[in-house]
Amino acid sequence: MTYDFFMRESAKLSFADIMLRLGECEDTWDSNASYAGVYRQIKAQGLESLTAKQRWIYENELKPMSVEKCGFNGTCERPAFPGKYCNMHE
């Protein structure tokens, strides 16, 4: 399942890496989406400030967004920084 790929690969990243990667995506989000509000709250108040529901959104919606498949020539499925190719194809 594709979703498992993003969950697995994002689990390998540090919190700082996740926030850096999500920061690159922020401009493309619907600002009214629940995950956008959770991201803004994390930036302003930290991860500890989240409610259980917000923590679920972080773990299951935001965190997986911090990883994409490379997609080089339509064949590479290695994990990559959002909007970029993997290290092998940069």
C-alpha cells in the first residue's frame, strides 16, 4: 500500500527534518485545511501543545506529507524531499 510507504519513510525522519520539509510545502496547502492549522500551531507553540485529535492529524496527515517518491523518469520510487528527486538522481 502506498500510504504505508509514506508512513514508514517519514518515521525515519527527525522532527526538525519533518518541519523543514513541511515548510517547503506550506505554500501549496489550502490554508483552511485542518492539517495547515495544526502545522501553524506546531510552529508557534510546539508539538506538546497539540490535543489528541491534532496529534492524530500530525502523525497521519502531516508527517506522511514530508516524504515523496522520487519519480525520476517515472520509475524511481526511492524516498525524496517533497518536490525534488532522491539523492541518487539530483
